[in-house]
Amino acid sequence: MTSTHRDRTTSALVAAALLGPVIAGLGTWSLLSAREQLPDRLVVHWGLDGPDRWVSVPQFLWLTGLTTALVPLLIVALALGPKRRPSPFSGS
């Protein structure tokens, strides 16, 4: 991996680590600012027959906020984690 490629990769990982929590915070703020206009329960899953799972607004905040904040951090952790050896079946 060249130095330029490594620098770009590091920059992208830092951006992902910072943007996930920022986007989660903005989403939480927008949801709380519109709270009065929302129903008591929000649909979070649809099946073939229509909605089949609802949650309260506080549950929705936790669910979406944590997911939006933690998924980019998990991706960064996986990218920076220990490097695996190439598989003997990969052909290289």
C-alpha cells in the first residue's frame, strides 16, 4: 500500500468515526424537535402484509441513534484491526 493510499484510507476512517456520531446527533435533534407532531408509536418493520413492528419514540431514539453512531465506529475498528494472512485458496 502506498503512502498516499494509506493517508486517504486513514482520512476516510477518521471521517467515518466522526461523522457517524454527528449524524446520529443531528437525527436525534430533528426527531426531538418534531416530537409533538409524531404519533406515540412509530413503525420500524414492515412485512409483506404491511407494518408488523412498532416502538415508542424513546425506543426509536435509542435504536436509530445507537445504530447510526456505532456502525461507522465498528467499520473503523474492523478496518484498523489485526490484518489477516491471505487465504491459501485465494490464488495469490
